[in-house]
Amino acid sequence: MTATTASPRTGWQLPRLHGLPWVTWRQHRFALAGAVAVLGVFGMLMLISGLAMHSDYASLGLNTCRVFSDPTCETPLGIFQHDYQNWAQQLPQFLTFLPGLLGVFVGAPVVARELESGTFRFAWTQGRNRVQWITTKLVLLGVTLTVLALAFSALFSWWYGPFGTLLGRMGSGGAYEVEGFVFAARTLFGFMLGALLGALIRRTVPAMAATAAGWLAVTWPSVVYLRPLIQTPITTPDTPKGFPRNAWVINSWAQDATGHHLNQGQLFDQARASGADSPDRFQAWMDQHHYTNWVSYQPASRFWHFQVVEASAYVALALLLGGATIWWLHRRAT
Amino acid sequence: MNVIEAQGLGKRYGRSWALRDCTLAVPQGRVVALVGPNGAGKTTLLHLAVDLTKQTTGEITVLGGIAPGSDEALNRIGFVAQDTPLYQYLSVADTVRLVENLSARFDAANARARLAELGIPLNRKVGKLSGGQHAQVALAVALARHPDLLILDEPVARLDPLARHEFMGTLMAATVEDGISVLLSSHVVSELERVCDYLVVLAAGRVQVAGDVDDLLDTHRLLTGPTEQAAAVAAALPVVHERRGERQTSLLVRANAAAPPPPGWQTAGTNLEELVLSYLRAPNAAALPGPSASTPARRVEVGAS
């Protein structure tokens, strides 16, 4: 076991593994290498652009700005946003789908490939039973992917740092999906979903397609419909100082003195019908009818609470799916 | 000890029974041929013995009463599945290491020695081996696990005659060396004759014949005589199968060599292939001399439904 007696095997070797962990590593090292490569490419991209971005942020003096509306900060802020805001908004939108991709390519083949090629008849009759076999694979691969995803999220948080104060970290479809715990929890969920669908569908490619569809079918509604429900949004009149600019705006509307709600469309239609077709006249019309603008929002300070709640739900779902896979293989082999 | 014992074992897939009412005791230390046409339930029976599938009804135990799929059963039974599945993307050496990491009693040096003897390069990918070498790798790793019972499902079905011969040679040498019990399924009867000493015939999901090959050959005679007397002779004897010609008729009957043939008839011994084919052609005939202590009833049924 000492380094001096290590056999001169070709290729690179990690610490010596034995038993099922070795089997897991040997069978899935290419899938894991692929996952590391994909995360690594984006990681490098963020590292390089992030260094430039942070350095510009500092050289523009923005790190000393407390209030961005301060006249001395407005011009450098404009330059910075012009240079980097597109990046900061589009990259997270793309990265949002990475956990699903990892589930498709690492999770779906774990069982499906064995069932499809008939090798499960070999693998499950060599001495270790299939419950030990699948449990080891799910635990080791699941933990590895989760750790990789957490590291990636940490790197992303550093990269996104300057915009965290500008655009905010709360929201949907943006940085929130890649920061904190949600990204890693969704990776684990995608992996476990892939493994279960592979066990049920028994064919690799259809299982991969089903995993992609299933991951989106759970993730998208949870972002749109469930996330706003985690905590009741704060409702406040929409005045210049009414709510922090880095908050996540859930809804905005106008209401009259009696509390009757109008959305923006209805409001503009009524204003136009009354001949209020310029900004000045519109404001006058608003005042005349005692209309006030309101917003409901989730403040940035709730970021970690939302992350923990949402990530816990994904982890619970992942554990459920993992348990279902183990149960399914235990109960029903061929 | 019986290496496999089944009582009323049945397995249903959807509406059709792959195996039905299977009562069987396979004794230890034998090389058992499990024979039957395609779809007879051979693979289902073997998969039940290694817990790759679960029965719908009945009981099955292995190695003297152990549940299939228990850790002990898994470690003491070597299994080579149909088409000898192995990971195509692994090298032969990594296949050996894989089994080494899965099996408690695996002897890697033994496996490598066997492979070296066969001239199979360890660094070659399994997917690049010939069909014969592929099957030999599967057999070599199974034997190196030092199993008490080795189960092989149609191991030679896809091999050419030469590779078949070599495979059977390896298997025979190993069984003589280690004295392991072997259960081997096949629909190719001719390959089994020189290897097996115990026969189980499975047809349409039921056990039709089970017994020691020598006993079966001793208790079956081929009678040949004039066709006009055939009906009378057949009525008096337990006939398994008859082949009626215009003038001469052959009857395979259950009788030992000492029994005198009817006047005007000739008697001769039979061989394993002819015996198996005769039973397969007569699905209603059965020969079940239960060899086990746990199945005391010695049943001899002829023409039972």
C-alpha cells in the first residue's frame, strides 16, 4: 500500500479503492470526467472574465460606492454595466440547465446501460447483491456530483459578486438558480431522477430524454409557481424610495382609494380613454383619481432562507427517488 | 446435499407461464445438463437460482437450503449468463479486477493463469475478443471464484464447433480438478453427452425427465419389430416414443436390459441424444425418478397428462 511498491500501471490513479467503490469509479470515471470537464470549462471562463470584471469594478471605484445613485458613481456604473451586464444576465440563464444536463449524462445510464446490454446479469451475480451495488453507486456518484456542483456555485458567487449588489441575487431564471444550494440540490435531484428513470425505462437514450423532460417538468413550475410562495412577499407603495432595487419584484399594480386593483394594461387603457396621453397628463390623471402604484417583492435579505427551503425540497425529492430506485431493483430484477 | 431444490416452482410473465409446477432436486457433485427446446423455461429456472428474477409461486433453495440471492449463495455460486455478458469497454485485466472487487473468494492469480494458458491477452478490450475467447474469459473468471456450484446458461450456443469443443474441454478439466457441481443448460444435446452425468429435461415450463444419465440409459431400451405387432406390444409396455415405418417400428420403452424382448423383436440400448429427442417429441411422457431425500416419492409416470 506504500507509494514505493505501487505497480507501474498506465494511466492516472486516484487513492486505492476496493470493492464496490472501485467498481463505481472504474465504470463511471468517464462520466465523472465529462462532468468535471463541462463544469471546468465554464469555471475557467468565469475565472478569466471574473478577474477582469473584479479589477474593472475596483478601478472604476465602484467598490467604494454605497449608494449607486450618488452622482459620482453614476458614470462609472454606466460604463461597468455597459461592459458586463449582458454577461451577468445571460450566463446564469444558461448555467441554470447544467444540473439537468449532469442528470441526463451521468444519472440516466447508471442502471439503464446495465439493463440494456444485459451486463446486470454479470454484475449482480458476482458476490455483491444488487442492493449494495446500486446503493454504493447512488451514494458515491450523488455525493461527488453534489460536491462538484457546490464548488461550482461558490465560484459563480464570486464571479457574480459585483452584480449581487447591483441586480440583486433574488429572482428567477438568473443568478439565484446558480448560487447557494439550489444548483447543487438540483444536480443531485437530476442524477437520482436519471437513475430511477433508467431503471424503469431500461434503455439508455430514452431514459436520457425522459430525464431531461422530467427535470424541466419539475424545475420550471417550481421556479414559476412554488418559489414565490416560500414566504409572503412584502407589499408597499411604489415610490422612488419605496423598495430596494436589488429585490425580486413579484407583482406591480395600481389601486385607487377604495383599494380596487388595476394592472398596468388596464391602467393605461383607462388613462388613454380619458385623454391622458403624455407623462404629465398621465400623472395628473393618476392624482385626480387617487391612483397609487404598488409593488410586492421579496427582499434580497431573504436569499438564504429561500435557498435553504428550495434546496431542501430538491434534496428530499432526490432521496425519495434514490430510495425508489433501490426498492425497484431489490423487488424486481428482470 | 442438493445444490438446487425446487418445490412447485412457477414463474409467470404477464399471462403466460415461463415455468410451471417445477419440482426438482439437483444433487451435489454432478455435472447436470438442463435440456429443453427454446422457450422451455431453462433460463427462467437458472435465473431463479441466482435471484435475477423472483418466482410467482413455489419455493427454491440452493446449496442445501440457502435462499438464492443471499450473500452466501451469491458468493458460492458462479453464474455465466446466456451470451456471456461482460463489459465490452473493459480490458480483460480490468474484467478480472472487477470480479476481484465484487467476489469474496476470487483468486485473481488463478484467473490470470487460466487466461494466459488460453493465450488471451490481458490488455485487450473484451469487445475486441472473438466469440470463443469472450466465452472463455467469462468461464475463467467464474471458475476463479472457486464456486461450489457453477451455473451456465447456454454457454456454447453461439460458438463455432471448434470453440465449443475448447470451451467444454476447459469446463470438463475444471470440474474434474475442483470437483464442483455444474448445472449447464443447452438446447444442443450432442455437446453434453461427453460432459454430463445427470440429465434434466424441461419442456413447456415443466420438468419432464430428471435422473442420472447412466440410470436413464440403463432403463430405456429401443425395441424394433414388425409394424403389425406394434400396437399390441406398445399396449403392454411403457412406451415413451414410437417411430412407425411401413414394415418396421421402433419403440423407445422404459425397461432394463435384463427384460426379454417380445418374441420376434430386437432390443438395443439407446444414447443420450436419442433419449432426449424421444422425450421432447413426446411431451406427455415423463420420467421423474426423484433422486433426492427431500422428494421421497419415486414417481414413474408414463403417458401422464
